Amino acid sequence: MHVPALGIVGDARDGLAGLLAALPAAAPAARWDWAALRRARDARHPRYTTVIDGLLRALREAVPANGIFVGDQTCLNYWMEWHLPILAPRTFLYPIGSATLGYGVPAAIGAKVAQPDCPVVVVVGDGGLLFTGAELATAAKYRLPVVFVVMNDQDYGAIQYLQTRLYGRAGEHALGGPDVLALARAFGVDAYQASTPEALRPALEKALALGGPALIEVPVAIEPPWEL
């Protein structure tokens, strides 16, 4: 438990306004170690594979600078946190720290409604898609041009990774479906498969030009960048 040096009880808005009023007037100061930040940005984990690099490059090269990326909870998203270049403010929506499976699909739909002129691409795992995939019906009904990139390893891959490394064994993590392409088409959503990083960029470009929702299945298993 953290013991505060000075406890302040009060309404957040009133309290912050009071703190601001009590502070002396001064210009903001930043003491960033730019060299350290650059080293952290450029560093690559031993498990950062050519497949991961190719997928992230395809995402960045296919999506315009004002495009909005939405991340669910799948292993590629954990690498996106570190290594996907974000070129404009508020264009990377991701529930950092809360591990919210199922966040991606409805968040991407909301982003497209809020910013209809911005391309929206969501990266979600097959497990996360099972939580909120029925919202594909919403995207199809309103012809919302959201691109759903589904990383499909037929597994709760991050769960399996954690179980194995924490406990030396794993169980009840494997998934038995569904057929992701058939599921999308059942909702009236165009669906393609990109089985390699090289295939992802043209699939994204095709989907972004469609004018309606599209789903791209990427049948790849990826390990997260965690050390336990």
C-alpha cells in the first residue's frame, strides 16, 4: 500500500482547480532524454520476428497518416504498443492496462461514426472477436467502412503463453472456430485472407477502398513481448 505524504480529499475538478490556482506562474518545462527515448524506440526484442515486422509495416504503409488504429487484446497489439508509428494525435485507441477482450470491434465502429472521414482499422484476435463479433452486423447494416484485421491462431494465445511460463502447463485455451471468413460473410461483410505479411498490405488497400466494412483474416500465431 502507498502511504501519501499529503492526503487531499475533494472533488476532482474543484481540487485540481485549487491546486492550479495555488501554483506559482511559470512556463512549462520538459527534461526529456531524447537519446534514451530514441534507443527505446529503436530497440528490438529477440522475439520481434520478421513476421511481426512485416505485419506492422503493412499496417503503417497501407493506412494514411490520419487513419485510426484500434487495438483489441491479441499478441500483435502488444507489439503495436511499442513499434507501430503513430503519425497523428488520437489515432491509436487501445485499452492499455485493462486487458479488455472484445474492446476492439465496438470501439472501431464508434471511431468511424465519430470520425467518418478517417480510415479505421482494428486489429483483433479470434478470441477477442468472439466477445463482440456480433457487432459486425452493425457495421454491415450502416455500411460503415471499418476494416477488421483478425489475427487467427485458433487460440487464446496470450493466455496460453502466460499459463505455460507461470505454471509450466496450459489448458482450456484452444479455440475450435468459428470460420472467421464465413462468419463475416454471413453478416454481409466482405472477407479476405492474408496468409503472409506480404499479402496483408494489398488486402488492406483493397479493403480500405471498398466503401463498406471488410474483414481480413491473418492466420498467424505470434508470441507477446513479455518477460515473466
